[in-house]
Amino acid sequence: MYRHGGKWGNPWERQPATPDISECQRRYSDELSSKWPKFSKFKCNRWPGDNTKLAALNALQSVVALVTYCDGVELIPGCGTIIESHDNAIIVLTSANLIRRPTSNEFGENALANNITVCAHSYDGHSYKGGEVFAYDFHYNLAVLKFISETPLGPAKFGRMDELIPANKVVVMGIYFAEPFEPMTAMGEYWCERARYDCKELFVTNCKITRCGDGGPLINYCGEVIGLAFYDPDSSPCLPINIALMWWEHYKKYRKCCRPFLGLEATNLNAADLGIIARVIQKFPNAHKGVIIEKVIPDSAADLAGIHVNDVIIQCGEKRIQSLLELFEMIWEKVGVPIELVIVRVDNIAPIQLNMVFVEATLDQLYSWPANNANYDDYSD
């Protein structure tokens, strides 16, 4: 930070060389900025540093702006990530908010909008019309779109979100949906905070994005995509890319969605209170990594298997468990199959072996997601 004009400012702040306003800037100011502002609406996003710019440049070719239309009327803009490219087809991962039926309710409807058409725009000005809704899942709020492209576009490079520790720097990327299709960045940190959503697989960052960034990629400072960001006025909850890609691979293989239901709420052991960690380590010195149980849903498979609150899962099958995301990955292809878990419990002298059968989420267990309707009051700086 430095003092400029008597005030502390951002050392990367640089005023435009000329005050000239282009036609695109005038349209944004007059027509778009109040309803669909860019990330730069927030002062914290206006002057990204060198590392942020380098990370964004590494990911930029795989990011697109998206606009969906319902019966020919613009529905909602967002962003997406190119996850595959085959011959003249590109596959884009985004948020299912872009394809949900419009509603005035608090939560989105689990139904497709009527007669959807989708357009995509890349930062270099290329546009792709006639996008096909190839797959979607309202449980995880995911949609996969397919576009025909005469220009080959490279898919994203992927990292792992479970390698993050709290306070690690991350960036939400986006492309604005109107000319000149500007890249957008929202810098922030990974937080250990609990997401205020039904979906407990979400991670939380303090990146501040706007609604037109919904569905865009969360990247690390290597430019690798590690998550899919959803719009929230207070934070940017992100679904780990590990889960999104597992869901996609399962869908391609079986042409149906996989939705494991854990029957519990848990977190990484290192996120628990210090007192709880101390009691576990005192009793089991080698149990410094694992998954601690915070809640067990009555009559669920976890409850029937005998799992208790504050149990720590340290092994699944033959593999030691380091994180909740790792546990989730292991059970993904084993839904309906008995799995042996090894847990430690502070009032037991030895680890306990339990057999558990993870099941699919039923229709009444599907996650709810806030409706993504434009609200101008969301954007206070």
C-alpha cells in the first residue's frame, strides 16, 4: 500500500492515459453496469498484481463468457471453462444456474428453461452460437455445454483443490459477455469457512465476483483450474474441480449422474478446534491427518454403521485418508458397495473398523441452490 493524494492506495493502481470513452464503454456505463457489472465493480479487483496477471494469462485461453436465451429472450450471462476439445467441438463446464427455469422464488427450480440457446465468447473476440446443453445436474449445480468451433481451443489445465491450505491465494477468472469481451479477475484467499449451502462439498473463498462470473473457473497461481465458482453476494463458494470432473467422467461412461450421499457432515481434521485435535493426537499420535465427523444424519447409512460425532476417519479400504475430498473421491465409484472404514475415537484405546455402504441421494435429498436472479442491491462495495 502507498500514499497517493493523501490516501492509502493500491501500488498497482494506474489511471487511464486518456479520458476518451469508447462506444463499448458507453454502452456498459449506460445499459449494463447496474444490472450486470464486471468484477471491477469491486475496488479490490481493479488493479491485479503481477502474479495474478500471470496466473490469469496461463488460464485465459480456456475461459469463455456465456449468455443463455430462453425463447429468444436473454436469460442470464455467466462464464465457463473449456474442459475438452475434440476436432471441431469444444466442451464447456459451467453453472446450472445458466440453464434453470427462471423463478421469483428464493431457490432455483430443478427444471430446464424453455427452448434454451447458448452463445459463448472468448477474450479474442470469437463467438460461438448454437451451444447444446449436453449434460446437467441440479444436485451439484453443474452444466456441460457443447459448441462447434472452427478455431481449435485448448482445454484447461487442472490442479487439485485439496492441496490448498487456508490463506492460499486464489483467483476467480471470467470473461465479460459484451464487447470487447474483457478478461476479469477476482483475487482472494481460500478460507476454512463453512459454506452456507446444502452442498457440503463446497469450498469457500473470499473472492468477490458479480453474477456474470457465475460458473467461471477458480484458479491457483500456476493458472490451473481447481474449482468452479458460484456467485454469492458474501463470498465465492466453489465446487472442487476434482468432483466436477469425476461427475463428468461418470456421466460420459454411464449417461447418468452419480450423487453419493454421505449421511454425515465432516471436515479435515486440521480444521477442527485445537482442543479436539489435541485429544485425538494424545490418544493416537499417528492420526494427525484424517476426516473428523461434525454431524451424523439420523437413520442414514453413517448412523446405521455406528459412526459418531468427533470420530476421525483415517483409512478407507486399504488407503490412508488425508482429507474429506480424498474420501469423497474414493467412494465415488463404490456407491452401493460395502466399504471398510478405520476410525479413531478418543474414548477407545484402539482404532475401530466399520463397514459402511454409501448410497445415492434420493430426490428429496437433492441439494437446493439460491435462485440466480439479478438484484441490483447485491453490489455494495
